[in-house]
Amino acid sequence: MTEYDRGHYAKKHPVDRVVDPAVVKAVKENQSDNEISCATAFTIAGDLGVQPDEVGFTIDTLEITITKCQLGLYGYKPNKKIIKPADNVSPDLEDAIRARLVNDRFPCAVAWETAEKFGIKKMEISSACEALGIKITPCQLGAF
């Protein structure tokens, strides 16, 4: 997304898709300066019992920017992402990542599951993926 595209998030979605008023209310109450963090979006999803992509859709519809991806992939100033490639990746972790690739990509949700399984931080998973040259996508919120 270029700087010109910034703020045109709603265009990603079908025009006939309808937002959930409860999600709209929660997003509006939890945003600041037209931004909301990934962690806050997930808290809203959990609190309201909706899927993260429903919250992401609502955020896009409201033209709010998602910040501070929990995998470190976007939303950090000034360079957008903060993740760096791992110095090394254990063979067990590499095998676990490669076994769950979908079309040569590692889904965000699977990255979270893998971090939990290995008892490591989410950003350690994205750092391993960076080292292995593997892209993490799709985002559970629909950001990428």
C-alpha cells in the first residue's frame, strides 16, 4: 500500500457487506487518533465473541489504521515493521513452519498457534519466517 492508498481501506471489501453496530461502537471507543492496535482489535473480537476478521473489516470500513502488529510486520513508526531475521532457526521450528505453509505462505493464525506450541513469542515466529524467506499471510484482521 502506498501513502496515496492510505485511508482507502474500505475499498477492499464488498460494498454490500454490513458492519456489526456493536463492533463499530467498540472500535470507535478504543481507537485513538484514527489508529487502533492489533492487540486491541483482538481484545474487541474476544470481548464481543466475533472473529478477528469482522473487527478488521469494521476497522477498514471506518478508515482507521491498524498499528503494532503482534508479529511485528506492520504499524510501527518510522519503518512500518520492526521484525528482523533470526540469527538461526532450530530445525524443529523450521520443520513446523514448513509443514503448515499454504501456497508457500505462513498464515498469521498458524504463526500464533506455532508460537504457543513452542512456548515462544509471536515475534520470534515472524523473525524465523524472515530468516527462512517465508511470507506471513493472510493476516487474521485482513490487513494483509
